[in-house]
Amino acid sequence: MVVPVIALPPGCSPTRSFGFGGQTAPAAESHRPGHRSLRSPCPRAGPDGSSRIRTPSRAGTGPHPPRPRPRRPAASLRRRSAEGVRLLRAHPAPRPLVRAGGVTTGLVSLGSSLNYAVVDALGHSAAHVGVPYAVQGVGSVAVGLVSGPALRRLGERWFAVAGIAPAGLATAGRPVSSDPVLLVCGLAGGLGLPCVLIAAHTAVQREIPAAALGQATATANTLTFTPNVLGPAVGSALVELVDRRRLSVVLGGALLGTACALAQRSADRTAARSSSDANPA
């Protein structure tokens, strides 16, 4: 006669209810006074010699109903984009930051198209363009590490101004025929460009209601990064038509003008808030 061996799970003892061949021996603990009869979680052997685990029954443990498939939005892409723009225009805090972010990325990408001409004027090969780009990446990583404390101390607008101004100086000074100046300009550009993007998206996350946050964020991404795609193409055409020194100075001046305009708006908003606090209605 072959006796099936049953492995007991932790917490089960041979004194609990189990049996072989369909015969069940009563558990000793079921005769205790005040004992509550529960279905034993210990294994039981069926008539065919196979073991099974009896667990307490629970209502509603059937298969979950299938999840509904996400519906495609009824509105067209143009209408959803227009709604996202309307959301950004309705909130005064993120609106100038998103606009400044788009202008900054467009102008910086226009200036970056001059890098090959600058490197060629210094007498280096085209592979040397990777050196200022590497230094620019170091600056971007550095500003990412301190962006949180800087945002809390300066606020979104002044943090963006503090980034656009060095980016403008770096763009204007890039045509100087000097390797150290080229590296410094790359570092300043890396420090400045992420500031306005971080400030713009922080303002969008803070001001837009949660129900419309996804749509507004997608629109802000489109408005800030589309000029970054178009800039190199336009800059490649301009570099053959305009002197690179003049073009760099014009682009740097436009970036500095963007920073000044944003700083003026921030100062006006701060003055209006101070006057309203001093003379409450």
C-alpha cells in the first residue's frame, strides 16, 4: 500500500483535521470550549490520493471584470491643441515663461548652428565640436542639481531670468577666436538653457488644474521644443548668408532682451502684489 506524503504548510499541525482516502479524523482543537469552527487551511487528501489546500471562502473572489479600453478623444488634434493654448493663456503665471522658453530654445539652437564655423575659424577639425558640447552638458547637469533650492529661493520667473541672461552672453561671445572663451560659452549655455525650461514646466504643474494638466503640459512641451527643432535648419541657411559674428551678436542681444522683458514683468507683478498687500480692499 502506497501512502501519499503531504507537506504541511507553516502553522499546520497533525492534530488538525485531515484524512486519507476520504476518511477524516476530527481535530482535537475543535472540542475545546468556546472554539470557533473555521475551515482549516491545512492540506486534505482526496479520494484519488491527491492533496489540496482548503482556504476560507470569501465572497466576491471571482475573476475581475475586464477593464474598459481607453476611448479615443472625440475632438481633433487641432481642437485639442487650441484648448491647450487657451488653458495656458488663461493663467498669467505660466504664460510668459512658456513663451520665453520657446524663444530661448529657438535662439540658442540658431546659435548652435554656428559651432562648426567657429571651430573651423579656430583651426580645429569638425570633431572638436564635441568638446564645447560636452562642457555644455556638464553645465546642464550642474544646474539640474541645484534647481530645486534655486526655485524656492528665486521663484520661477527670476530663476528663468538668471538662466536666459548667461545663455545670451554665451551666444554673443561665441565667435571670439579663443579656445578658453569657447569652453566658457559652452558652460554658460549649459547652465542657462535648462533654467527657463524648468521654470516654465514648474509653473504649468503648479497653476493648471489637475483635470487639464496633461493637455496643458503637452501644449507647453510643443511650444517650447518645436523652435529647438526648427532652429538648426534656419541657422544652417543663415550661416551662408550672414556673417557669423554679426549673427551671434544679434542672437545674443535677442536673448538678453527676452531676459529683460521677463524681469520687467516680474518686477511689475511684485510691485502690484506689494501694493495690494499694503492697501487691502
